[in-house]
Amino acid sequence: MFIYLDNNATTPVASGVAAAMAPFHTEFFGNPASLHRFGQELRPVIARAREAVAALLSAEPAEITFTSGATEAINTALFGLATAHPGKRHLVATGVEHDATLKTCEALGRRGFDVTILPVDETGGLDLRQFEQALRPDTLAASVMWANNETGVIFPIAELAAIARSRGVLFHCDAVQAAGKIPFEGVRSGVDLMSVSSHKFHGPKGMGALYVRRGVRIAPLIHGGGQEEGMRSGTSNVPGIAGMGKAAELALEFVRSGGPDRMAALRDRLERGLLDRVEDARVNGAGQPRIPNTTNLAFRHASGEAMLQLLDEEGIAAATSSACQSNDPEPSHVLKAMDVPVTWVRGSLRLSLSRYTSNEEVDAVLAALPDIVAKSRRASTFSGDPLAGEFERFQRQGR
Ligand code: PLP
């Protein structure tokens, strides 16, 4: 049995999604911008997909722009606002955002923007008063993720968006890890812009969407043939759009049929079981509301990399930090921002379930992981004190 518990990195494409995409590679291959029938027959396909994505986000179809993923959506949101509102030159984000946001803020910083990066506490929580105090008369926008990809911690988006609105600040939300895992009703109304990614909810890779509330002024990032109402030029990725639409439909069904509660019960059983079976273990982000599929466990004095390798040998896929950073030897910027002590950071492991994760798979991980933690701890002790070097490196970084 191969067990995939790295669903915050990417998810398998649902079989219904793959089937929905297939005809658009071969049979219906036209360019939807063409005036002949090969193009025209694709228009309703794109419209239906837009409706499905809008329904998942509790938005209107006209508020949805298809993109090549969340990274592009986030870049479009922040650069697009910056271009359309040249009078305001300050942005606010949190220190635990995905690099898609942090690096975009850095790029805007190089173009003269002042960026305030807010800290989180040791549970990964955000102080609402600190958020409010960071907003200034020249603040253009705040960008805050709904759920963290590493810990699963959920930020109070409705409250944050309301504070931003009361101060005349636009609010962008990176909703990548929330889409298809928690309901969006009631929250979307206060958010001005929102980015999502299809491959995190069993859709194809290289597809995403940007929600822009009707009336919000924004400039496009990509210029050309004027597709997507001029918001995102480039020939439409019809198979990708059809696939993302189907994936959104299935994700909404999952959310509406009590799927998140079932998923949380399975995650809780896995988490509780591991805390019971392994000494010196804790949950990064415990005490905060979290999305139902994620647990980030820290095993003191263990090695995340060694555990990943041993798990892989058992056919179990997990992660130590976000996929984009997995070839980066530096400790996770999220756990660092939470001030997780070095002896715990190093032994942190993210297990992220999908709606297809089974009870049997959880049982298999509960059976395998305690021994793997023990082996990894023994290996750390054998090789002297590898933590010492790591600790010094951490100290040099001014932690
Ligand atoms: N934001 C978050 C929270 C993510 O987890 C990811 C992907 O890992 C992204 C943004 C980037 O999404 P994409 O892969 O669609 O560019």
C-alpha cells in the first residue's frame, strides 16, 4: 500500500476531473477566441467552469478570472492593485504567508513600496489589534492567508477583512489551503480579492483563479489578446479550466455534505494516536482553529529529513515544510515565525490528508511512525550532537 499524506503540496486529480478534461485535448481542441464552431462550442464550457468556481468561492461568475495558478493570482492581485492605485504605497502581510505572497511583497518593496510584515504568536495566531495598528492612511492593501499551508492554522478572515474595510484598506486573501476544505459562505462578502489553486482540491496543476469583488479597481498583470475580459491575456487553457470547474463542483459537494467534519475526525484520530504513542511530541499550531486535513507534529530531538526518508521506505509520503521549500535546508519560516524551539523545529513533520484518505491508511501510519521517530532519534544521538551545529547556525541568523 502506498500512502500519500502530502496533500497540502498537491492532490491527485479526481477521476471525474480527468474524465471532464479529456475531450478538450483531442475532440474539442479549438481556441475559444475563434469565431468558427471549433471555438464557439467551447464558450459554454468555460462559462460553466466559471460558474462552478464562483459557487465554490461563494462569488459571482463575473468576479472570477482564470489564471495559471495561485502564484499568478496573488501576483496579479498585488501588482494589479499597485498599478491601479498609484497614490498608496504601503502593504501589510503576515510573516507566515506563502512565498507567493512574501516574494511578491519583496518585489513591490524594490519598487518603492513600504511593506509591514506582522508577527504571529507561538501558536501561529495573529493579534487583531496589531493588525489594525499596522493599517495607515497610505495603506493600499493587506494580504493575509486564510489557512496556513504548513500548520493548517486558520486566520479570522471575516474579522480581518472587516477591520481593513473600516479603514479603507483593500483586503486580499490567499485562500489556497482553505478552498474545498471549509465553507466560504459569509466570509467572501468582506474580502475584496481572493486567490485559489486548482491542484490543491483534486483539480489539474497550472490552474488557479483570482476573485475580484465587483467594483474593485485593478489592472491586469499579463497583457495581450484580451482574454478573460482583459484581466488575463493568453489563449485559454480549456482542458485546465474544464478540469478546475469539475474539481470545484466536487469540492463544493464535499464541503456541503459534511466532508470537512469527517476529515477532521480522521485527522484528529491520527494526531491523537501519535501523541499517545510517542513521547515528547506536540502539535505546532495547537490551540488555534485549523483546517480539517492538516497536522504539523513536532517530535523533540528527531530529524524531519530522516523521518521523511524512513517513511518513504515504508511507502508513506509526508513533508517537513512547504513543497516549494523542500530543497531548502533552512528551517521553515513559518515555524521560525512561531518561535518553535530548535530541538522541536528539526523534528517537525507535516501530515496532510485528502478527502480520499482512508481509516486503514491512518492505521498504517499509526503503526509505522512511532518506530520511525525512535529510529530517527537514535540516529541523532549516535552521530554525537548534530543539533549543536544546527543551533549555532540558528543563533548566527539572529533568532
Ligand atoms: N499559497 C499557498 C498557501 C500555497 O500552499 C500554495 C502552494 O503551495 C500557493 C499559494 C501557490 O499555489 P500554486 O501552486 O497554484 O502557484
